Amino acid sequence: MDDITVYLINYKKSKDKIWFEKIYYYFMPKIYNYFFYKTMDKQISEDLSSEVFFKVYNNLETIDLNSQSFKAWIYKTAHNQLIDYFRKSKKDSENVLLIDWEDDPEDTVFIEDDVILKHSAFIKKELGFENQKLIEAIGKLTLLQKNIIELVFIIDFDYKTISDILGKKQSSIRGILFRAINTLRSELKDE
């Protein structure tokens, strides 16, 4: 039994906030990094992360999830929070079209699609990432490919969790990742 399962079971049994704190400390850096990768803004990432954990705390007693489905649920909650944030802020800036992970037209919002390229100097300085060619190549991927690359290589999720988050079959996730990696290889080979 993994740590998250233990935390969830103990929280449901005891309602002791110590177990929620353990869930919080386990997921907070991951959720923060998810938002930071999407916004490149520390304050916004902190605010959005706090809102996600407020929702988690308020719903933790009512949901019945195992470790795997909880990971998918918390990231889906984070994703929905990000969608809401961009919907509210889209009036303040010129943006590029983003479709929700399920490609549902109702969930269409606007964000800058070139956030990686726009902030590559910051990524290099703050995150120590030196490969400018790779940053540029990632910037050329589709949004779905970028999301899967992020979930696999940055957040370190397995295909099952990514499948649950994105609502796609694991074989589709593998195929999209395979095509993304091939695109990156050809982009980097051309340089």
C-alpha cells in the first residue's frame, strides 16, 4: 500500500488534520510545479495551488478514491482551476487558443501557447535548464503533446494515471508520446 492510500484511509477514518497535511505536503510541490509550468508566475501558481487544496479539503470526506484515482482527481481539479483562471483573465491579454484535454468545445479557453519559448531565459536561469534547442523544439509540439510530455517527464506519472487525467486510452497516450518524441528528435537532428 502506497503512502497516499495510507493517508487517505487514515484521514477518512480519523478526520485528523495531520493526515490531510501529509496529503498536502505530498502533492503541493507537484501541483505548484504544474501551475508554474503553465503560467511561469510564482504568485499565480501559489494562489492556484491554494485554491486547489481548499477544494480538496472541502471534498475529501465526500469522495471515495484510491491512490490512483485520487492522483487523477487532484490533477483534474488543478486543470479545471487553471481553465477557470485563464477564462477570467483572458480579457486582459491577447492569447492563443487552448482546448481542454478532452477537446470539448465548451471548455475552450485562451492562453499563450508559446509560454515555454516566451520564458526560456527564465527557465534557464531559475530551473537550470540549459538546452535552448530542446526548449524551442518543445514549443513546436501540440498542446496535448506538451501536456503528456509534462505529465510523463516532469511530474513523473505512469500511463494509467495520465489516462485517467486526460480521459484517453493508455495506448493513445503512448502513441501521442511516441509522436512527440519523434518530433523532438527530428527537430533536434535538423539543428
